[in-house]
Amino acid sequence: MKRFLLLLVVSLVCFSGKPPVDDPDYFSPPLDIPLSLAGNFAELRNNHFHGGIDLKTRGVTGLPVYAAADGFVSRISVSPAGYGQALYLEHPNGKTTVYGHLEKFSPEIENYVRTIQYERESFAVDLTVPQGALPVKRGQQIAFSGNTGSSGGPHLHFEIRDTYANEAINPLLYNFPIADKTSPVVLSETIYPLSGDAHVGGKTKAQRYETERVDGVYRLKGNPVVPVFGKIGFAVDALDFFDGSLNKCGIYSLVLKVDDNLVYSFKIDQFPIEDTRYINSLMDYEQVVRYGRKFYKNWIEPGNRLPIYDSSENRGIWDATDEKVHTISYEVSDVAGNKTQLKFQVRSQKMNVLTPEPAGTDFFPFNQVNIIQRDDVIFELPEGTLYSDLNFNFQQRERIPGTYSDVFLLHNVYVPLQKFCRLRIKADELPERLRDKALLVTVDLASGRKSAAGGAFKDGWVDGSIRSLGNYAIGVDTIAPVITSLSIENRQILKDSSCIRFKISDNLSGVQDFRGTIDGNWVLFEFDQKTATLTYTFDPQRMVFGKKHELVLTVADSKNNISTYKATFFK
């Protein structure tokens, strides 16, 4: 009961509609330069919301990064992907700030991390720091800005989180000096038929319309009155910009009305970090996959658990059956209060259209466990995996070269999955000698191209977890990774006095592990996944100079195919 009451209180605090900010001046800027954004909070990203803001660093790395408030280092993460080198600071106000893609930490923090990396003999670490071990003061330098992890260029990723609710909070609710008098932009609108008898413009598929701006208000290009009928949904392609910047950012809030009736709205002050993948229900996922367009879908699917919606009538689905003309109006806003309007008209008009038969071999309710079970394949979708009911299309095709099973078509790649799903494919055609090299692969039927999807041989099946629909089969990986030296010539001559660098790559299952030693002692090779580069910077505290050294580097992929590089050099 106590736990229930605590959750209730947290829910009321978090989702009462009030911004989650007590003192808007509590945090100071983490950079000592004029602030400019490359990305904003809740911007639409692939499979996740952007959890913070991306602060530009003038196109360079190495700028000082400062603690935004008093507190202590609670977590340190070093990873070849994601946030790369990242710091998490806890503060007395119940918030945590996050600093990502760092080049390096301040000396005290750097020594703390480096000691543990050498103790564990691991580059990648995710450390929970005891409270009080690394205290910080507001304005104290804690790191240098960088381009590590999955960063697309030098910048500082900065977040503010609710420490206890584990929710990301919009940093722009705090008084950071970022100029923004620029209103959002509306690029296009899509109208969807959502019931069996519905149509848009005389067609039973969604129709997209470009927009134009006239007298400060957006409308559909050419100002048509669009004929619609049945249950209708809307979606808008909208962006926000900041003053003096061409970077495309996400919008903060949206209100949709039919005539003067509110049918849908959202505002993103914060979101639970564990719910970030529900972005695939807020967006039109198919348009993302097909065209790279990121539409905000203006109705709420029944399996969508995002707590960002202020109100909605019939979950935003509008019933267009009254044979009248209606005005559709949007108000799109950014967090600074700049607003943009889109207005257009539709006519409820029943037309004679050919209604397509529902595709699919199986009906999958969104709120149940769903299973495809055949003699040679079993596919299980846990409850809560789908956002809406789905007529699931399953097909089986003959195997193609390079695979060891038939190809199983699991619906298509245009329907998103919220949870991991178990997929098992019978391995009758897999030779015994290849069992430990087997994995699930996705297959492009047109090109024959295969991509790794994980999994392993177990009890006569190749068994794994997938989070995307598509075409699957059994593949094998028997080829070891490739190691290419960038710093040692002929395995003897050191070409760089400061470091040793390698390129590493794998043909299918991906690099799983690497280990480098010099004179038999483990050394810290840092891995940049986006450039596939391993770098060891000579460490005078851990290495004796002025002699010949023996280097051994081993790289293994996920199927334990191993490559070894050996060299003897003078340093």
C-alpha cells in the first residue's frame, strides 16, 4: 500500500500539467560561451526522443565543461556508442544533470575512471560512484567537450532528469540564455482513413499535402477543400528553429481543433526515460522508414502509454460523416512561446470507392500475447508490443544463398515493435560444425543482402530476440574480424610518437570484444565505434620507455571468430 501511495504521489506531481521546475535559475550553463543549439529536447530521433539539448561547441572539441549546480558525481559511463564518455551529477534539488560525448574528464575524475578501467581490464565501464566520493561545486570544471560515442559532430549533450522518477525534463524550462524568437515551421500535412469505410480525396490510403504560408498562416498548397469520409486521423510534419541556426529541432506543443472543438493536444515538458520508444507511436513510423519524414501523428493509438497528452476527444480520431464542411486548425508552439498556425478545410463526403480486403493471415490484438507457431518457426509477441490491432501477414519463402533455413516474412518493416520478441527458427539444414557460428539474419530479398539480428543455436533451433519486423532466416558467421594498423609499419616501425591506432571491422555479427597488451600487460585501447578506430595513447605512468616492446591485439566478433595482430616496436 505504501508503494502504491508513493507511485500515486509521483504521478500527480509529474503529470499534473505543471512544469517540473521549482527554481528556473537553479542551474547555470555548462559551457562558458554564448549558447547555441544543434538539437533540442524531445526532438524526434530514431526509436527515441532526444533526452536533452545539444549545445554547439564551435565545431571543435576540448572546451571546458562545468557543473551546472552543486552536487556530486553519481555515475560515470564510458562506451564506444551512445553518449560515449558521460558524467551524471546528482543535485540537492532532486535533479540529475547529464553531460555526454565528452572528450575527457577533469583530472580527478579521469584518474578515478582510469584506475577502474585498468583493474577491470575494460575500456567500456558504467560506474555507480559512492555519494561523496567526487563532490562538485556549481561552475567547477568537470570535463572537456568532445565527439565521443554516437555523436555526429563536436557538441555537448546536456540533460536534466528527475533523479527519483527517472524522467527527462526539458532544460529550456530553466533560464538558459538561448535566443529564440523564431516560430515553428509546418512543411506538410497527411490525412488518414482509419476505418474500413473511410477515404481521403476519394482514396483509401493516406494522402499527403504540401503547405504554403499566406498572410502568416499555413494552409494546404492551392487551398483545396479535401473530401473525407469515415473515421479520420491527421498528422503534421513540423519543425522548430532557433535564432541564427539552421539546425532542425522538434516542436514543444501542438493543439488540433475541428472547427472550435479540441480533438487532440500534447505538450512535452518531460517524459519517463523508460517510455522513450513510444515515440514510434507518436510518429508515423512508416513514413520514417520509407522516406525519412517525421510526422507527428495526431491521434493516440490504444497501446501508446506516453503521458504527454493534455486532452483528446475519441483519442484524436475524428468521425467525418455529417456531409458538412469543417475547418481544421493547428496551433504549433515552441517552449519560448512562439506559435504557428495551420488552417485548412475538409468536406465530409461519402464517395464510391473500392474498399480493399484486409491483408494478413492472423489477427493480432494489441493488448494480448500473440504467437505464430509453425513446424519450423515460432514467433512470440509479448502483450504491449503493438500499439494497435494488426492483421499480421506471415509468409514463408525458399532459402536463398548464404542462409540455412527458409526465409520467414514477418509482416513488414513499417510496423514498429515496442518490446523485444522471441524468434526461433528450426535449424534442420544447419551443419553441426556450424552450430556455434549460427545467428538470425534479416534478408533483403531483392539484393540478397544479410544483416545480423543476434541469437544462437539452442536445442535444434536458432533462438533470439528481435525488435523489428521483416524477413528473417538463419545465417552463419565464420569470418574473423579484420585488423588494420594505422600506426605501425611492417609490424616494426612506429609512425606516431603519441599513440597506436588500428581500424577494426567485422563482416556480419559485429565486434564483440578486443584486448591489447604491451609486454604482456593490458593496455587501454579506446574504441570509437562510429569510425571503427582503436586508439592507445602512450601512458608514461604504466609503461617503461626507451626499449623494444611486444604488442599483441586480439579482436573477437559475436560468434567468437578471433583475429590477432602482433608487432615489435621501439618506444
